[in-house]
Amino acid sequence: MTLSCNCRRGETSSVYRGNNVFIPNNIPAAEVTVQPVRGCIASRTFRIHATRATATRDENSAGGSYAPILFLRYMSISRLPCKALLFDLGGVLVKLTGVPRMMELTRHRFTVAGLWERWIASPAIRAFESGTMSVDEFGPAIVKEFAIDLPAEQYVKEFTVWPSCTFPGVEELLLTLKNEYILASLSNTNVLHWKRVKEDMHLIHHFDYNFPSHETGLLKPDRETFLHVAEAMSLAPGDILFFDDNLINVEGARNAGLNAAEVHGVDDIRSYLRL
């Protein structure tokens, strides 16, 4: 990424999305380049290089010329710096088939947003995904709660394969980011889905920390869930950038002090991080 501008002495120039770069008085004109700072992709923090001042007469000199001058300056473009990236899995790194199927099974009684709200608040889901309900108990409970016209055993069989595969480019993305950030996953999940993600997709080893809800007993979007993650990683909440495909969870993270963004797949993440 290279952006250029020419400035007279003491002037400022908007070179990137309306942010001002100040060119000091000892550089009457400069070529300015903007480069990402290592470890600050998500924060939009850049190092500003100003070089090759033009030969210009200085009013305080006897007619000498300026030599090339280099200065460094940090500029925050739009977001706060972060030390860790925290990922939801389903809908962010893993393709899910559950929402359209649940819409069918509930005979479209809900909008997608309404279904998510009901799902997150569901007593059966919260019990199963916090690890306090067994698989044998979950099937009958969820079928009854959502009035699903399907045998409990058949529902559980379908439910197990809702996480179908990782999105294309996930491994490449995580390997790239691992050089710059602490990586962690935070997922409302259960023994069935976690086994699939861990053993079939081989995704978990990419992360420095994993926080599956059925093991921690904590669920999104609850505030204590996000605070637990920050404490476990020995980070301030503001040092973490969280990605989720559900706005309810994004808002929950922000309320706990994390930076958070709603994304749907690898392309959204890359776009957000400008990779």
C-alpha cells in the first residue's frame, strides 16, 4: 500500500481516509508512503515514511538545499490496536447448514433473526451447549420446545452434521494471522459439533486458546463469557478483536469491552483486516 502527497512547510495533508499526516517544518515538500505496521493489521495502525525533501530555499538559511530526511510517525487509522483475534467458528470459519434446516423444521414460523434470538435463549440449547444436558436428553427436549415434527433420534442425527466443512481459505488465513496475533476460538457448541470440528476438520490446533461452551459452561452473548476469555488469556478486553456471524454476540462482546465485528466467512475477515 503506497499513498503519496506533497506538503509545504508545517502543513497537514489528508492522505488516507481523511486522517491527517503532519509534515514537519523541516520538510517543505515530501513524498509520503503509508505502510502497515507488523502486528497491527486489524487496528489500521500504520507507519508513515516521509522522504526525499525537494531542494527548496529555506528562509532561515543562506540558500542551501534540504538533504533527504526520514521520519517515522504512527497514525491510528480507524480501529484500536489488538493483541489477539477471537473467532466464533460456525458461520465464520465453518460452514453451517442448520439455519435453513431449522427454518424448514419450524415451518418458517420465525424470521432468521427471530430464530437466532429464540435459539440463543432456548433452555434446551443453553443446557446442552453449557454441558449440563446429555445427548439423550437434548433430542427430545429440542423437538418438544420447537414443536418439530421429527423423531428425536432423527433430529440429533441431522443436527450432528450441521457443521459441514471449513470455508475455503481458512487454514491459509489462520497460518498468516498466527505470525501476528494470539489466536483463539470462542464457540457456543456441544459434544457433537466439537468432535466434528476437532476430529473431522482438524481446526482446533490452529488456535493458542479454545473456549468451547460445553467445556467452559459459559455461553455467548453473556458478559461473563467474554470477560472469562480475556482473563484466561491475561489480556484486557480491549486488546481482543472478536469475529462472529451473529450481531447479538457481537453486541455482547462490545458490551464487555472487546472490539468486535460481524463477519460471514473468510472473505469478510480478509476484507475487515485488509489482507
